[in-house]
Amino acid sequence: MKTCWSLGMILITMMLILARVNAAPTAQECKEERRLAVVACQNVLYGRQPSAACCQRARVSHVECICPAITPKLAALIDVNRFTKLIEGCGRRVPRHYKCGSITTP
């Protein structure tokens, strides 16, 4: 009986861990993701190619964290075609006509 209870607790714990991994990030986690993206991809702002760290960040960042930060003011500074090519060059697929904040991909 004790073994069955222990296995049940392990199973429940594993399910909770998996649910957390797949859950949407918290506001604090999103804030940290945006900070990390800015730090890792700073060189792109100066017209350079993304670094390996920037590409890694592009692959792992949650769109629900990044897209709300793209305001109309920021969108005016972004070349959407270049942005899309950079993201795809880092190995992350960008859907056509995808709305991300105040920009829509081609």
C-alpha cells in the first residue's frame, strides 16, 4: 500500500512539473525574457548579424512575452522583412501574416 501511495505521489509530482513547463510564463518571467533578449541581441540594433546568444534567445523566447512589447513607436523602427529573415536565420519559423504587437509579418 505504501509503495502504491509513493508511486502515486511521484506521478502527481511529475504531472505538476510537466504542467508548469508547458504553462504560460509569469509576468516576471516575461520581463526577464525581454531583458535577456535586449542584452543578447543588442548588436542587431547596430545593423550587425545576430550572435549565437541572440539566435538562442530567438529560439527559446515566448512570443507571448516579446510581442506585447512591440508598440507602434517601436514597430516604426523595425524593418519587418529584415526582422523576419533574422529570426528565420536563427532557426525559428515565422508564420506569414503573423501579428506580433504592432507589426504583421509579410
